[in-house]
Amino acid sequence: MKVVTFGELMLRLQPYNYLRFTQTDSLEATFGGGEANVSVSLANYGLDAAFVTKLPAHAIGQCAINSLRRYGVDTSMIVRGGDRVGIYYNEKGAAQRPSVCIYDRAHSAIAEAAREDFDWDRIFEGVDWFHFTGITPALGGNLVEICKDACKAAKAHGVKISCDLNYRGKLWTREQARAAMTELCQYIDVCISNEEDAKDVFGIEAENTDISGGKLNREGYKSVARQLADKFGFEMVAITLRESHSAFDNDWSAMLYNVKKDEYCFSKKYSLHIIDRIGGGDSFGGGLIYALLSGKDTQAAVEFAVAASALKHSIEGDYNMVTVPEVEKLAGGDASGRVQR
């Protein structure tokens, strides 16, 4: 099975441990980005995963590419050119202090990419699945049209398409997001969302839910998933359910709606003590894609995806460094965390 993902790969700069930006005199450098994170997960699960983007032909661009190559991601279709690698600065939250992300990604190579940079017919040869997020079209320039080109080519090649709505208010307005994603969602088979994304992009929300207070009405998400599926004809809708009690402690679960079978499957809930939550949603997406391509049923698929994401919250950096047996063990009920000897 071969999966292609498309988006921006960024340099991540972060104070060590839990220092604030204003305290530190050094920054830790790693790389990450929504769709690249998904590719790393899939490569670690043994799938043929390729990541498509545009990066400068200088040393920092090469470092970004090398960060994917070391985990087996196919980088052969990355376009080289442009001047900048996008940057994001991350300050890890602690206790009641939330994490903070500051973006410095304007005029990055991918943000200034041209439609002719990408030969989608060649890219999708022999591909089974295509994944992108709502972040990519939000980058400006030609990205909405480039994403549309990719979706049209994927459909022409019989490729399944998934998208994580991932609304980012620092990149575009709700009105811009709704206009672009309404068009792009016509091509999508599997939609991944959460309470905030569905509300911010499409005005669809669960009743009796208080995100900031950590209160979720799970049954309300059946309506959210059904409304999304009815509006766009999705085959499946996944909704991640995060109950945030502090920057350290979250409850984590998800629901997967299988439209054809008209079944709503809720996963078990994990009580997380978080090491790093960046990439948590991406690790869910990677787990879900792997599970569906592996032929798992609706319940097993959502259990695998949530377990994969629960493990990611224990790992520093954007990338989820876990294997299929590790995920299957947790999904099967072994959450003890006991030393493996």
C-alpha cells in the first residue's frame, strides 16, 4: 500500500524543557508539520509513505528532508526551490499554563509554490491513499488551487482522499476557510475533525459541550458527524475528543462514523499525562489511515488510531515514533506502562 501526503515541513525551535521564550538563551531544533508527521507514522508502520512539498535547495532544506529520510519516508517527489523553510517556535505549557506556538512561515518555499511545480499524475501513479490537511490551503498564494489540482488528480487515479480540517485562525479567517474547504471537501472520502474545527470552518457544533472546561457530550458528536457526511458525502467521519484538564493532563478518545454501515463507534478513553502534544492529531490521522488500509473494521480502526495518538503524547517532537505491535498492545488493553524486559 502506498500513501502520499502533501503539506509544509517546518523547522521547530523550542526552549529546552519547560522554559519560557523570555527565559531561554538556546533553542532546540527539530522538524515537523501536519502531513509530514502522518508520513512518518505510516513509514514506521511499514507502509510505503511519500511526502510532497517544496523546500529550498540549501542546507536547512536538506536537513528537513533528512529528518524524513531517516524514518523511511519517500522524499523523491519533493520539489526544490524557493528561499525559506517555514519556522514555528513552540513554548511547552505546564500545569495551567498553555503551550504557545508562534509561526514564522510567510514566504516559505511551499507558500510561494506554483501550480506547475507538481506533476500530480506522476505523483499518484500506483498510489492508494492521499492525505492533506486544512493547514495547507491556508498558507496562501496558489495553495488552494494546488490542493484542488491534487484532489482532482487523485480522484482520476482512483485514490482515496483523507483530510484533517485543522483550522488555524492565525493563517486565515473562518470565512476564507469555509469557502476553500467547502470546495475541497467535495473530493474527500474520509474527514477528520474535532469540535473546534467543525464549528470554526462549517458552523457545526455538538450541543452541551464546553471545550475549555473539559466537558464533552459524546452523543452530540453523532449529529456533528452526520451533518458533515450529509453535507459533503463523506464515506467516514472521525472526530477526536479531547477533554483538557491542564497542559499536562487530558482525556483522549475519538468517534468514527461509518456512513455506509450507519454505525458510530466510540473508542475507549485514555487519561494522558502529556510529554508533548504537538502532532497528537496527526498521529491519530496516521493511525486511522493505516487501520483502514489494513482492513480493520470501524471499531478496531478507531481503537488503533486513538491508541497510536495516546502513545504520541508521550514522545518529544512532532513525529510519532511507535510501531504497530506497540499500538496493538495498547489498543488491546495493556496500558500499564510496565518495563518491558
